[in-house]
Amino acid sequence: MIREKRIVSTQRRQWKCVESRVDSQRLYYGRFILSPLMKGQGDTIGIAMRRILLGEIEGTCITRAKFDKIPHEYSTIVGIKESIHEILMNLKEVVLRSNLYGTQDASICFNGPGYVTAKDILKPPSVEVIDNTQHIAKITEAINLSIELQIERKQGYRIKTLNNIQEGSYTLDAVFMPVRNVNHSIHSYGNGNEQQEILVLEIWTNGSLTPKEALYEASRNLIDLFIPFLHAEEEDDYNYENRKHRLALDKLRKNEKERPGKYMFLDQFELPPRIYNCLRRADIYTVEDLVLTPIEDLMEIEGFRVEDIDVIIKRIRPPSGN
């Protein structure tokens, strides 16, 4: 039970986790409260947080599977109980956790007979299987099952398309949404003009991250949406900054031999997560990608700010004197 008196005795707004449990490897639950809030603020925050939690938290999925000499998705293999389609559906249910960006490869190579499960996936060190017991296939004879897999980390979901299917290689419907469900409710107290609210937020996740981790990430994403309003500048100042950063990027382009290797990945420079994520969403992964991107295109990246270029330049600029 929520003890309202202790929480609202101070006017400083604060949040607290009041319940946290693990129902299974694939179902985590957390309940959080935020108070005190003015009347109406509970819905403002709750609706926005629910939208971000359900749609903008990154998740990791298997997005493609490739089999040798398989003519179509509904083929069967002698010695394997499941059809290729059923194996693909089982792979879709595998829950992964990772800190990777972009696409990475994995595979399954299993000698039967026996049961193939998620623990048999040969994956990069940056990828973790949440539930190793997830069934993939049952092999009834002494044959080998070999599958090449593609793993990605993104937001939202992606529906497979027919024009993306190659012989023996099949895309999977990918749901990059680790948050399964979110509820918010408002509890009011006080009288008249003194009425205040407590926001209660319930979060269920698939086990690839905890509800608290999801709440932190959603909060950062929501803050990033409003940061541009806090950095409004006069047009002249903006143009000055634009010219200054354009010159800095031009210098990196011209001094190719003196700057870090052009094929170095940006994640090696420990950029702030927000800036790195902005560049990644624009498919900018290397120093070469960055310096060849016009500053106008950089400014069109959602959440990217002109002052971020200063941060990037300082991280990747060669030591002075070069």
C-alpha cells in the first residue's frame, strides 16, 4: 500500500519504486510513483511516458535466417520435426539483450538427434540470450542443422517484405519493443486549489531489460525531445556557429592523413550516448561517414544539436601539432 503522508510531506517532487518482481525469465514487472504533482500533470507525464516506453525503447531481435539449399519457407527437412516456417516462428520468439548497434551475425550448428534451443545459438559476446530454454527445432535423425542468423538492435517493429526474401534466406517480423505493456493511473488528494496528484506507472518488460532500466531510458528520450527548446538561439548566432563547425569539419576532411583512421568506428571515441545514437540513426558509424556528411544533413538529424559538433570534433580531432 502507498503511504501518501510520508511521500507528500515534502513539496520536492520525487519518484520511487514501490514494487518490483520477476514473474518469469520473460516477464518483469515494476510499479513506480511520482509525487507531488499539480492537478493535470499526472496525465501529461503518464501519457508521454507510456508513448515513449512502448514505442521508442530499443530492443534486439533476430531479423534474418539463412538455410542451405531450402527452396521456400514452407519446405520440410527429413529428420527435423518442424517445417522451415515453424523454425522461423520459434526464432522470432528468442529474447535477446545487447549493447550492439547496427547488424551482427550469429549462427546455429547442431548435430542431431536432439532438441535445438536458444542456448545453441553461437552469438557475439555483446549479445545475451535471456531464455536459453526457448525451443527452436527437434532433430530426430543423425543430421546437421546449420542456420546463419542476423541480429539487429532498433526501435519499434519491422514487417518482413516479399521483395526482401532470397533463396534460402528469410526475413523475420521483428518486434524491437522490450516493453510489453504500460499502465498509468492518477490518485488525487487535497481540497480545492490545494488538490495534488500522485502518478502511478506500471511497466512490464520481456526480461531483456528491467522496468527501472526502461524507465530511465524513456526519461532520457523524453528529455532529449525538449532540449532543442532550451537552446533556441538568435539567427546570427546560429549562422556563426554553423560556419565555425563547417570549417572544423572541412579541416578534418582536408587533413585526412593527420586525423584518426578514416575507417575507425565512432563508438571507439566514447561519444555521449545521445549524440552517438543520433549519428547511428542517420547511418553514420565511422569517422569517414561523419566528415563526408554535409553539416546541413547533420542538422536535420532528429535530436542532433549544432553544439554537438563541438563535442564530436574534440573527441576525434588528432593531437595538436599534427
